[in-house]
Amino acid sequence: MPPSRQSAQQSQSLGPNLVSFTRGRRMGVDVGNARVGLALCDPDGILATPLKTLRRDLKKDSDRRVLRKLIEVHEVTEVFVGLPRTMKGGESPSTVMARDYAEQLAVELAAEDRLTPIWLIDERLTTVSAHRALHEAGVSSRDFKTMVDQVAAVNILQSALDTIKAGQQLAGYRVYPKGSLNSQDSTVYNDETENPNV
């Protein structure tokens, strides 16, 4: 059984926002207006590292085509897309943008008969943390824009890995293609008291 299909079945069996750790590479995605930062972890899920920065293509969506190819090449078993909520847990235009991006990615992967699970998880302060880390590392302004998105993706992925390995629930939800049997579960749950399915 392909890793993505196996992982999809296990994720579904545990509920909308609780995942058991199985060996395999995971990917973190930080979606911005101009760029998309990507991060990848080792098969044992120990460390997230920067992978690549894609330039957004709002007309032809070539960035998502490249992303889908990278998911295939690296045999990614799960993808975690950052959901930039406000500090009070509300939504902003960036929240809508990230959600639309993740939903379209799920649709496109399903059209290719790939069941790689896509998750939207709370990414409050990850970009702020990425900026701080790069400033402290003395990164030049020339390299800053390219690296900050990758570092934000690293923070998203590492947070997800640490949460999963600790046996805790993700602050987020699984994204299913619209029209699928599970699409009605695409609701944000921040903790188990809010989640009627847990």
C-alpha cells in the first residue's frame, strides 16, 4: 500500500484533529501573497528543515503544480499548511487565502488519485518567529525574503511533528476535497472541548 494511502486511512480512524505517528516524510507549507515556503522532515519526524521557496502564480497556479511534484518526489505522507489566524483566533484575508490554497491542493491531489492528507494548522506567530530567527542569525537583506518563508514553514512543520509525537491534538483540521464523504468534517477545532467528534 502506498504511504499516502496508508497514512490517510490511519488519520481518518483517529478523528478530525488527532493523528498517530507513522514513519514517513512530512511537509510544512507557509502560504503568502507572493511566495510559498516549504519545509521537509526526515522519515522519523525528528527535525524539520527548509526545502524551497515557490513564487506564487495566481494566474496559472504553477506553484501548486511544482508543490504536487515535490510531494511525489519526496514521497510525502502528510502536508501541514499554516493557517494564519489572528491572536484572538479570528480570521483575516490571509486565513482565507491559506484555506483556499489547501482546499485546491486537496482537490488537485485527489484528481491525480493521491490521498496524501492535507492539514490546516494554527500558525500564529510562526512568521514573527521566523523574522526574529533570521535577524538574530545575521541573514542579509538580499537573502531574507527567500529564507523567511522557508523558516516559517519549518516552524509550522516542527510544531505539528512535536504535537503528533506527544500524542496531542493538532490545533487545526484535515482538509478534504469538496464533495467528498468527509468534507463536512472540515471545521476548525482548537481543543477537544470544542470538537463534538472527540
